[in-house]
Amino acid sequence: MTEKEKASTEEKVIAFILYPGLTALDMVGPLEVLTTLQHMAPEHHYRTVVVAERVQPMESDIPLKLTAEKAFEDVPNPFAIMVPGGGKPTIRAMGNQAILDYVLSTAKTAKVVGSVCTGALILAAAGLLEGRQATTHWAYYRLLEKLGAHYLRKRWVEDGKFITSAGVSAGIDMALYLTAKLTDEKTARLVQLGIEYDPQPPLGGIDWSTVDRDRRRPELMRTIKEELAHRPDLFHKLTD
């Protein structure tokens, strides 16, 4: 067996990072897409796993607790990592050195480094989005820019091996795009059909001309002061 053939049959682990308080759909949406890929196209050898600092039940932003399958140390070299987002808990996670260390160490060898919603802020806090194009939830775009990224208001943004998606539901779009990239369009369409993803919002699309993207700024500044006071490096970047 040639090295190329061997590489094509090796298991490719896609690790989703879990932390307390994250937005459940940020995690579960793209996780469902990529796990469906795992089951519908096993010949591609992708496998999803949820990892965390500790293997224990964690609160999410809805009345649902989530538990990781593995601890960080159990999955040191995944093929890809995905960092979900959230609100205040994500700001808190930006100052969690265990999370930042795992993101940094795995990003060195991972072929794909992704985020959903404000998960981009964790990537940026680790220094991975400096000078890169990226996106995040519309209400947090200034924080992303303060951490050195070039914000684009798109459903997902790809810059090299980094792929970031906008708020919550955009993670599903990003994961389907990634599925097509990792396999092919036919496989991605089968996955889309498998989860019957065919969004038709009853009220139509968002009218972005009416959205005040800075309306939550005072609340965010209070959260940063509460959650990142112990991290002056991040605190000053985000508040200067």
C-alpha cells in the first residue's frame, strides 16, 4: 500500500470543543451534519468526537446538559477542530487557558480549524485569526476586529485552513460546505437530504438594513470586565 493509499484509509477525527454554557445549536447543528457524513459515507473515514477539559455534564444555553465523549488529552491530534460559540460563557472561555492551549496545539497539525458564531473569538483569543478574514455573530463583530481579524458579514468565511461561520444556524451551512470540500458535492447533497435541511423561514430572510449591530455593545463591555479582568492581555485588546 502506498503512502497516499494509506492516508486515504486512515480515520480522520473531527473534534468539537465543548465548554460550559455554549449555545447548543452551535455545537449540535454542524455536529449533526458531519456525523451524518460519517454514517452515510463511511468510505471517507471521518469520525466526529466531542472533547472538553473534563468529561462531565455541562450546562448549555437551553435546558439541556451536554457531556463530552473524550477529554482534551485523549484527542491530541485531530484532523479538524470546531469551536462553537455562545454569549457570556464564550467570553469566559476566551480566558480559559486549558481551552486556548488545546486550540493552539491542535491547530498546528489540524487540516481544518473551524468555528461557529462567537467561537471565532476563542480562535482569535488564541492568536489564530490575526490578519485573517473571518466572521462571527453580527453583535460581536467589533470584538473579532479588536483581536486582529478582518470581519466579513457572510454566512461563512474561508481563509486557508481556517473556516468561520456567522451566528448559530450558519454553522449548518458551513458544515455542508465543508462536507462538499472534504468529499464531493454529491455526498454533501446526500447529507443535506439526510437531515432534510431546506430552510424556508416563515417570516422570510433578515432585513440587515434594520439591524443595529452595536446595540449590545454596553452589555458586552460589562461582560468583558466581569469575565476577563484576570486576563489583562485580552481585556485591554477588547476594551481599548
